[in-house]
Amino acid sequence: MSKIRVAVLVGSLRKESFNRHLARAVERLAPDDFQFDHVRIDHLPLYSQDVDGAYPAECQALKKEIEAADALLFVTPEYNRSIPGVLKNAIDIASRPWGTNSFAGKPGAVIGVSVGATGTALAQQHLRNVMAYLDIPTLGQPEVFIQNKEGLFDAEGHIGSEGTQKFLQGFVDRYVAWVKRHTHK
């Protein structure tokens, strides 16, 4: 049986990103038939419709990486009550030129961690609106708005709280079932 490939888009470029730690923690909770491929977004040019006729190589590579995936996982921080510009830029690139949306029909989910008390609730709502427009069937529940506190991640990046670990396992179980239902694998 082939593995289900998940394209992971982390909206933070910070080297020790909480959201990158969260993505890795989720991966460790997933079954062996899931493969998580982190999509690089830090090298992309700013999207401009002027290049639609001759799409830059790095933009074409991003589109191919998304198209090769069976499913999507967006892991986003919240910047100024929305998604980071670098993540939105990557989404714009992979969904363009018009009529070549690389995301269409791929099941997805959005999660995030932030130092704020509401986690990444507003950023996720904005991202869900974008995902709906891009025809990404999106897992509605459970929503994962995690506040980063002392001890959330241990020195190796594992979840340090048993309650949070259990909650994330519940999310992963629902996500896996969601993806399998939509990909028929």
C-alpha cells in the first residue's frame, strides 16, 4: 500500500518556530502510512500576475509539490490577527495562474500555536476562508488553537503536556480519517 503524502505548509520562517514544532509533533502521532513533506516557502518571489505567462521555476516547483500530495496540513502562527504574508504568498502562487489551482480537491486541515491566549483562532478563520475559495475540503473539528506556554514542548520538540498530547492525538485521528475518506486510500 502506498503512503498518503501530506504537504505541510508552516507559516513561520523562524528557525525555532513553535508551529514547526507543532507540525513535527503531529507527524509523530500519525500512522505509518502517512508521509509528511514540508513545503519550503521562504525562497518564493512575491506573486505578481505579470509572471503568469512565464511562471518562475521556483513557483512551478511549488505547484508540482502541492500537486504530488494527497492532502494538505497548514500550520500557521497569527501575525496581527491574520495569517503571515509568506504563507499567503505561497498560497497565491500555488493557486495561480488562473485555472491551475494546485490545491483544488485536496483534503486539508489548519492548526496553529501562538503565545496569545486565543492561540491562532483569527488567523485560522482567515485561512479557512481562503481554503474554502480554493476548493480545499477542510476538516472542521476539532479546531486546534494552542497557546504556547512553558513546557508545551520538551527539549526534543515533543509535546510536554499529557492533556495536550491526548488532544492532538484526537485531532490526528480525525484528520487521518478525513483524509482517507477524501482520498479513498
